[in-house]
Amino acid sequence: MSEFSSASFAAKTNVAVLCLSGGMDSTSLLLHLLAEETEVYSISLDYGQKHKIELERLQLNLKYLADHGYKVPHHVLNLSGLGALYHSALTNDDWEVPTGFYAQDNMKQTVVPNRNAIFASIAYGYALSIASRLQKKTKLALGVHSGDHAIYPDCRPAFYHAIMQAFSIGNWDSENVELSLPYIDGDKVSILRDAEQSCLKLGLDFDTVFRNTWTSYQPDELGRADGRTGSDVERILAFDAIGRIDPVEYRDAWKEVLSYAKLAELKFHSKLD
């Protein structure tokens, strides 16, 4: 049966294309969409990121979902050549990923120039194609959230408003694709709480799902999370805030990485006072 066959959509009222990185935000959004009985088509991009382990972990989650009756069509696009072109701590092997609290200015080193514009453009074209083939309005779903706004300009509402205007001008039938950013005013804590509710509704094990997600920008040679980069710190603090131990394996014990995260947060806020 074709990926675009309409036979399996008889009971579905919603269709969405999801940019699925394998991180906790887009994975949570996948759960959210599935819990709403949305038919999800997912797309991932290998853009030469050093933390490509996120794509490997994602395959584990897609298998886990399929084993529980939630088969999600998925494509990985190889754009790895971009890594050699772009100047970023996430793509340059000789550039150390900064440590500390996520909101600090040094985290701007992890910006990949124009990354989300590229991702959104590819996903938008995919959504247009699905809308045309299925003759159904289709959502373009992205897991961006408010915690990214300070560091990443391409995660801000104004950016998505502008780029969707451009897509609308540049495409026929653009009225058939609408943008969905359910986490745009939320943070990692609210995202995890939403994922807890989605897992309950779907009958999935929360720890299994999130053990198969990846957030650290700097995995070690054994495939363990660093626990010191800004993305690690933000994730660790979010899990602690909802009263859970992060099921991902860290280089150091949970007590140690949590202590570092809390100290990094304290140091950051003390500088603001």
C-alpha cells in the first residue's frame, strides 16, 4: 500500500507533517498528535550534526510505536554536506559545544545558520504534496517552544509568520497547509507534562519513549549524554521539575548531572541580579 493511500485514513480527521528530530520536543509533539488521532507523516534531516545519534535513537522510538499499533511513515533526508558549509558548534568537529545554562549568550554558538528555514521549507513542500494527494488540509507541525526564543531567532513566532507568508505567496494551493506550533508559548516542563498525558492516553511507557530520545549536543564515544551542554542542562532541569529521573544515560550519575544543572541555573540568575 502506498504511503499516500487514502484507505487507512477513513477514520482520521486530521493529517500532519512533523519535523521529527528525535529530540524530546518533536517526540512529545508526535505523541500529542497521535493522542489526537492525527495521521502523522514525519521527516528528519541529517544536516551534518555532530549529535547524529538522535536519528539512531529515533528509529528505536518509531519501532516501539509501531509495535504498539502506531505506525508513522518516516523519511530521513541526507543533507550532511551542509555541515561542511555552516559555521556552528553543532557541525564543526573542532569546535567544542559550550557548557552552562541554556539561556547564556555563549549558547548562540549552537545556532546553525538558517537551519529552521531549510527544514520548514522542505517540510512545507511535503505537506503540500500530501494535502494534494489525499485531498485533505494538512498541518505543518513543529515542536519549537519559548525556551528557544532567546538563542534561536528562527524559533520565534515572527519568523514563522514571515516564512509562512512567503510560502503562501510562492505556492499554489497554500490554503491547504496550516502551521501548527502548539508549544510555541510553552517550555520543556510543559512539554514533558503534555507528553505524560499523551503516553497515558496512548498506553505507552513514558520512560521507554524518552530513553529513546536525544537532546545532548555532545554525546561521548559510548553514546552517553554529556550532561554539561546547555541543551543537557535544560532537559535535566525539566525532568527534575516534573519529579522524574531522566531515563537517558548520562556520562555521570543522575545526582551529579542534576547538581551541575542546578548550579548552572543559579550562576546564570545570580549574574542577572
